[in-house]
Amino acid sequence: MLVHAFDPDNGELLGELEAVESPLEPGVYLVPAGCTDVAPPDRKPGKAAVWNGVAWSLVADHRGEVWFDGDKTVTVDFVGDPGEKGLSPEPPA
């Protein structure tokens, strides 16, 4: 059975692996911590799949882009909308 691993801190999809069948309960698969058997959505450019404990969602992924915090430049290193953290994609006037 295929399971999908996610980052325990932010829920971001990390990859997939095969769950192992329980030696004590045939037909029951052991899902490791930090994994779910719920399939993530198809990947889209500029989006990251994030698990919220119940379902996957696609969130903005601007990692590696340069945004602005006032007159300082910031290289985005997180998933989500940088604007929600007060960053702007445009330099100040």
C-alpha cells in the first residue's frame, strides 16, 4: 500500500513509500508516523501540497523567490503566501 509522507512541522508533502503489512494482522498495513494513505492532489507549478491532518490542499510555493520586507530583500524559504507575513513582491517606491 502506498502512503504519502509529510513534514511534521508544516505538513508539506515529502514523498511516498510502501507501507508494510502487519505481521500480526494480515491485510492490515502499518502507516508510519508522518504519513497518510490519502493521495495528495496533482502537483501544479507554483503550488505545494500540504496535509492539514484531515485533507491535502495546494498552497502557494514561492520558495527561492526574492520578496521585500520594507527596503530589505528576503529569499522566501517557506511554503505559503509571503504576503501573509508582510512581505511584498515589489520593492518599495
